[in-house]
Amino acid sequence: VYVSEIFREKSPAEFFKDNPELAGFSNPTRALYTSIRELFENAMDAAELLGVPPKIIVRLLPAKRFGLEAEDVYLLRVEDNGIGIPPENVPPAFCKVFYGSKYVERQTRGHFGMGASMVVLYSQARLGTPVRVLTSPAKKTEEGIEPSKRIYEFVMKIDLKRNEPIVLKRKKYRNKHRRHGTIVELFIPGDYSRARSRIVEYFRQTAIIAPYASITFVDPSLHVYHFYRASDEVPPPPKDVKPHPYGIDLETLQRMIAELKPKTVLELLTNGFQQVGKKTALYVLEAAGIDPKADPRRLSVSKLRKLIEVMQNPPPGYEKKIRFRRPTTESLSPAGLSNIERGLRKEVNAEIISTHSEVGSYSGHPFIVEVAIAYGGKASEGEFSIYRFANKIPLLYDLKEDVVYNVVSNFNRSNYGIRKDMPITILTHICSTKVPYKSAGKESVAPVPEIEKALKKSLRHAAQKIRLYLSAVKKERELKRKLSEYMRYLPLIATFSARLSMHKYPPPIRTLIDEIEEEVEKEKMRRLKVAGVESAEKDRTDRVPLRVFLRYAPEIRGRTCRISRTAVRIDHNPSAYPGPCI
Ligand SMILES: Nc1ncnc2c1ncn2[C@@H]1O[C@H](COP(=O)(O)OP(=O)(O)OP(=O)(O)O)[C@@H](O)[C@H]1O
Ligand SMILES: [Mg+2]
């Protein structure tokens, strides 16, 4: 019998519908968590790219309230005050797998161009319902932010076979209140009672790394978790930069030639790349045997290959001449050590926080690692509490797979006077134009040697201050013990010795005690100075009026919730937009 194989094509949308676990949608609990994450991260990116403090409201409400009769299905609605999306890009951004604005050399949470469409795909495959997006894009001008005059509404589905959007409804509204930002709304099946702790933890950790954001989460039982804004320092938006010679391949080089249309190879090297000066470019061309005036479009593939080879592995004699500076960090947007410190202080309530950061690069991609060690507060005892972040995303799953796990498990705590029973929190943040995630679900980072080294170094540096602090604590405690013993026994010894030597009065002991008291005080000051307590800031709160909360929630829960009647409004008023109607 002759058996023949049947061949057919599969679009990316179909592929991910059949393999959702590759993108973090492995079971209903995880899928709910991932859906919220993907939409929320887009919202945070959108606000940060515009350079405004993010104000994000996430609602997860029982679908029954919106006419969808099904158990364990929710309406997920994410609102942001970000840059918005030009209307022509809305359908593909949400309904085409592998379409996005973040395929550039720039640090953002998003990178793959598939998060939003995966959520839409998941919802559509399970429930058959569409996604609804409302957006008013903003332009950044010299005078400030200029929101569009219109709000655009789209209701859409994905054509799985073609991986293309199907627009079911398109409408325009007048942007009366001149708002900017986006609302995304869709139905998601899932198990909230199981996913709750992870979801809340995810928001809590985002509030640590981005304390300049105001985050509100309304859950299906109408509980509101509000993470107030505790910092005015929004990190500068990342800049879009040119590629670095160490980060390119043949395909990229050919695309650069086609897009930039440089007249000469010399121009290609000096204008197309970052960190390539004219002198080095000439050495490169000399080593590759290419005429600097040659037209790059006429170069053969083998010549182009040679060009890359020479830049990345200079031939003998050129090692010193062909060297490029580390890629620029302008494309990065780290959290900032002071933000990390504020965030940790707010959420962990530590006695002392020590931070350090290192800059580096791997394969042409720049990175910054930020590390903080906190002592005291809510850390779990015995093991370190570890908070991992990559491009400001909290990583809650797959700790043991992560590069940070290697580094922290090899960290020699006893060198720094840290005992096992001490409450220690370690926070690590890796930011890069390309974080080497192990999977598209973005849960763990691969052990790239350069990153591992920078993490180790930062941890050691940060631990120095903890060591000083702990030694001051120990000394203070010893002195206090000495003092209390002296206070107890010195008067007795004094009276006894007076009696023995037949003196009428015991010798003076006050000066001795004074001296020790002074020493204790000095040690305490030293400890406080190490901790930098005098510089610790007062708790700043972005207050939200009670009535706004009460509208969402009959009962308010959440540690970080602050309520006040004398408050600024949440000015992202949901009623300004037409209500849910999908
Ligand atoms: N809330 C939003 N505000 C502004 N633009 C958005 C928003 N949500 C999505 N976008 C746009 O849609 C594009 C696609 O989003 P999507 O989440 O699919 O991909 P991504 O964020 O680029 O990468 P990743 O798959 O890693 O999340 C984004 O690149 C962005 O341009
Ligand atoms: Mg995204």
C-alpha cells in the first residue's frame, strides 16, 4: 500500500491556537493570569513611551453581568492613559499574531508582537466572542501632549486561516474630554479563585518596580486593590537606536542596505550603526578588502559576510584597531535605584535597603542590572525572599530556571554577616533591549555569562552596606548588654568595695555608665547613618476619593489601599467612554 503524507500550511494564528502553552496559556488559571499580564504590560508600556506616570485600571468582572451566561467567564477590561494606537494599526495590533511597534532596538515590556493577539485568540477560540478596543492616540509635541480629537472604537475578530483581522464594527466619537489612552475589553474563561493570589502578587510587585504608577485592580467580587503612586520620577522613555555591529547578521545587514540606501559602504557603516567612527570603519573595510567608496547594493553576499566577520572577529593584526564601544544605554529605561528603594520601602517596610547597578552588554545588546538587598520587614525567614524583574515585568514562575537563582544560590551570605534566620529580601532587575527569555511566556531569563557576572558583582556591592549595618547592629546590641550588666552590678560592687576598704562613701560610678551610654548612642547613630534613615522619604500618596472606590466596591480590601475624602480624582473617568457592549 502506498501511503502519502498530506501537506498543508498553518498560519501563525492557527499555530498558537493549537499550542497556547508556548505563550503561557497552559491551563485556565495560568491563562487568566497571562491574559491580564499581557494587556496590562501593553498599558504600562504605552504610558511610559509617552513619558507620563501610568494610571492603569484593570477590571475583571463576572461575564454574567454583561449578558454572557457562562460559569467561570469574566469580562476583562484594561484602561490606560498611554500613547494610544493610530486607528489604522488597531486591527492588526490586536488581531494579527506577530504585528507590533516594538520590533526595534528599545527596551519595552513587549517584544514579540504577539501578547495582545494571543489573548484575543484565546478568548475567541474558547468563547467565540470578539475584542473591543477604544483608543485615542496622542502625539508628543514641543508644547506637550496633544491627544487626538477623536476616540476610535473597533470590535474585531481574528481570521485564523489568514492571520488577519476581521473588523465587525468601527466607530468614531468626539474626544470631548481630550483624553489619551486605550481601553481593551474582552471575555476570558478562567478560574479566578485559583489565580487570585498570583494576579494580586503580580500587581504588588509591579508597584515595587514602578512606584511611579497608579494601579487599580477591581476583582470579580468587586474588591479593589489600589496601589498608589509613591514617586514622581518616571524613567525617561527609551530611545530607538541604531544596531550595534556585534548584534547584526547577514539578513539584517541586507535589510539595512535596502532601507537606508547608503551611497557608499563607508556611509553604511558610519550612519547605519551606532558606535562606529570613520577611522574604525576604514580599518574594517581595509581588513575586509572592500573599497570604502563601493556601492553596498553591488556587494556580493560573500563580501557582506566578510564585512560582518571582520567587525565581530577582527583578523590578526586588527584586534586593537577594530574595537567598538559598548552599545549605548539610551535605548534602555531602567527603573532607577531610588524608585526601587521607594517601592521596596512601601511594600516590604525594610529597615535598610542597599542598591547597586551595573551596565554591560552581550552580543551587541546593552543591558543594565539593578540589584537591591533589604534587611528587615516582611521577608520570609530562612530563605531569601527573591523578587525578580526583567524590563520591569515581575517574573513569578520558573524561579529555578532563572539566571538569578544560580547567582543567589551561590551567594556566600556568611561573608557579609548574614545568617539564615535573618529577614533578607533580594530584588534583581535585568533590563535590556533584548532580555534573553527562555520562552515566549517571559517567565525566566537564560544564564548569559555577561548578565550573570553583572548580577554577581551588583549583589556583592549591595551586600557590603548590609554587612556594615549588621555589624553596627551587633555592636550596638553588645554594648547595650554591657550597659545593662554594669547598671545591675556596678552599684553592688561599689558598695561592697567601700565596705571592704572601710570607706564611708562608695566610689563614683556615674561617669563610667555615662561613657558606655555615650558609646551606645554613637553606635546607634552609626547604624542609622549606614541605613540612611534620615533620608528616607515621607510616604507620598496619590489619594483616591472614597466615592470613586465605593462605586466599584462595597468593601475595600488590600494592604496598600489608602482612602481619603480630600483627594484628587482618578481622572480616567470610565463613564466618558460608551459602556461595555460586546
Ligand atoms: N494599550 C496599548 N496602548 C498602545 N499601544 C498598544 C496597546 N496595546 C497594544 N498596543 C500596540 O499593539 C502592538 C501589539 O501588541 P502585542 O502585545 O501583541 O505585542 P508587543 O507588546 O509588541 O509584544 P509582546 O508580544 O512581547 O507583548 C504593540 O506593539 C503596540 O504597538
Ligand atoms: Mg505586549
